[in-house]
Amino acid sequence: MAILPLSDVTVLEFSHTVMGPSCGVVLADLGADVIRVEPAPDGDRTRRLHGFATGFFCYFNRNKRSICIDAKSNEGLAIAHDLVRHADVLIENFAPGTMDRLGLGWAAVHAVNPRLIYCALKGFLPGPYEHRPSLDEIAQYMTGLAYMTGPPGQPLRAGSSVIDITGGVMGALAVLAALRQRDKDGEGRQITSALYESSAFLVGQHMAGEAATGTPSPPMPARSGAWGIYETFETLNGEKLFIGITSDNHWRSFCDRFQRPDLLADERFTTNADRVRNRPALREIVAAIVRDVAIADLEQIMDEANIPFSPVRTPSDLFDDPQLNACGRALKVRMPKGDVANLPGLPFCIDNEAPGLRMQPPAAGEHTDAILRALGYSAERINALRQTQAIS
């Protein structure tokens, strides 16, 4: 991207795991100089997570720089305040009270830099729950998202850290709004984004449905569908394909492609409302048609007929997906063992161009010296700070 929208914005990111880094990566991809302030000497503990979380640091920390300081020491806190003086935004997603204990809470940093936008990413917005710790999964259960995801009686978290990421992205959105306000009045602001309220925002569509109908929403696997065909079907070799016939045009195209004028003339299936009322019969008919077609042929038919469809895929299938890799949108990110993976970037384009990869995820403290030199620290002073373990 030739002109990065946030190239004149400096962000300090005190964060870990997913929520804070997801907020920071949005701003970093848009051109902000995002400085990950990590604890000396070993850096963010997210770097050392195992299992499915092994890739978290690599995925959420591209396009950022890293400085390691011991903010619990007087020297480290002084460095943090020097960073604050030159920053536009501070992001943090630690437990309530942590930043205050470090001398880096809103009141302390606002006194150092009144223009600073302070973005706190928490479990809850102000209210009776705000003192509680929270997690992505906790928020999903508290708001009914887990209830809506699993089959009846079996609540299930979504298959991604959707609430951590949504909360982080909402924080980035609020940062952009606060920066726009600061352009007008010169004032810094305190922002809070939270897991619980982000999850409730997603579940709000089901709340609205209940308010409109007077009937509680059942879990999604047991929902009353709004369309005649909107599910997976088994194909010739036992593979499954999701098909969505959600309009009268889709239905006409389906009948035409399979040379079934009798179905098009069948009054049970004339409109979507008719097809919904007669879904059991319709489903049997469609299932019988597609069961004898190889999945590759069926995909081609659906594509040519402009009918929504998808095979049942796994994350592994996305590494070489031609759509994700089109126009250089897949980012070649360095992984913990040094290999490179094609990973998704931000899911939007500006003038048909997506934000790209400028820097690989940093090593812990990789940019400590360069950042301090830019603040005016001499080589002697940097060496002395390293000797006292205030930095690494």
C-alpha cells in the first residue's frame, strides 16, 4: 500500500495473548509504528505458549517493533514514561489494576502526555462485573454465544478466539475515533473495549429476533431456518457440500441446471416461503439429486449457476487457497522455527490494495537499542541500563 493511513501514529502496546495484540496488529498493518513493550529479560510469555497457541505471537505481532524493559524497576518505569511522552496511543490488556500498580495507569500517563489515547482492553466495561477476570470462553458462555453455537444441551465455544479478536478490533476502531476527535480538540482520551460486551454485541442479533417474535432463539443447530435449502449434502464419493438456495433465482437456476422443470412447476416450492414450509420434502429431493454427482462437478455446477456453496474445509486448506493468496494478500509470516507460512492479512482493501507485511514478528527486545537511541539515550546509558537488567 503506497500510502499507509497511520504512518504518523506511534502506538505503545503493553499486551499478551490475543486481545491486545489483535488491536495492535490492526493499527500496525495500517502503518502505525507499534512498539511492543515486553517484560525484560524474556519478553511476552505468549512467545512460549504451546499447543494450538504456539502460533499466536507470530500471527498477531507482525509489523511491530519490540523493546524489553523491567517496568517494575525505577529505571524501567522512567523509560516507559519517556516512551509515553512520544506516543499517540497506548494499548493494554492486563488484569484490572495491573497498569496502575506499575505506574502506567490512565491518570499517571495522562499527566505525562495529555494528548495520549489510552486503550484499555478488559473483560468487562464499567459495571457490576468489571472487577472480574475474564477469558474469551467465559464471555461466550456468559452471553449465550456458546449456547447458540452448540446443539441443544451441549454449549460449545466458537472455533476461533472470536471474542478476543472482536474485542481487540473494537478497541482499534475506538482508537481511530479518538484520534479523529483529538484532531479537533487536541485532547487525549481513555477508551475501554471489553470481552463481555463484544460477545453481547454479536449475540444481539438473536436478542433482536426474540424481541421481534416473542420466542427465545434456539441454538443454531436446532434453529428454524429462514431458507428452503441451507445445509450440507453428501455427494457421490461421500464428501459433503454446503448449498444455500436462498432466493427464487437460486431455485430457478438449480432446477434449470439439473433439468428439472417439474420441480420448478411444483407449487410446493414456488417461493422461498413455500420451500421453507415444505423443507423436509424439498431436502429429500435435493439430497437425491446431488448424491449422484461428484463434488468437483457439483462445485462447478453451483458456481456456474451462481448458487452459494462450499465444501467442508479445514484451516489447512487455506494455506494455498487461490482467493486468500490473490493479489499478494496472503502474508508470508515467519514462524517460531524459522519457516514461513501464508497467513491472512486484514480482511479489507483500500483502492483495491490490502495492507501488507512490512516487518516480521520481532524477537524479544529486537529493537530496544534503536528505540532508546531515537529517544535520545546514549550508547553508554543503554549499556548501563542493560547492566542493571532494566532493559534487555
